[in-house]
Amino acid sequence: MKAPSIKDSTHDKRREFVLNEWRCLLSCEMCGKCSILRGRDEERLYADYIEGRREYLEITLELRNN
């Protein structure tokens, strides 16, 4: 699913998207989300997106490159 753009979404919709996108699937071998988050909270990692300061993709690419 594509992240809602900042200009076309509300704070609550962006937060809902982040929480849904990063929810645990209980299938660590197939998922890989835990290896990206590395124990960090998704709401904190995507706070700039949720608050409307940066787009979701920008933050995701930054996380994957670090």
C-alpha cells in the first residue's frame, strides 16, 4: 500500500498508516520488519511523517541506507 501524501492526509491518517504498515506479522523469517526497526518504535522513527514535515518514502529510504 502506498503511503498517503502529506498534503492529502491528516495527522491521524498518517499515524494510522504507519502503525498498520509496521505491525508485527508474527512471521519473522518472511517479514524482515524487525531487522529494519531494530527494536526502535515506528511512531518515533516516522514522527516527521506523522507530523507532516517529511514524506514517508524519504524516511524509509534513509532508514534502509543506514
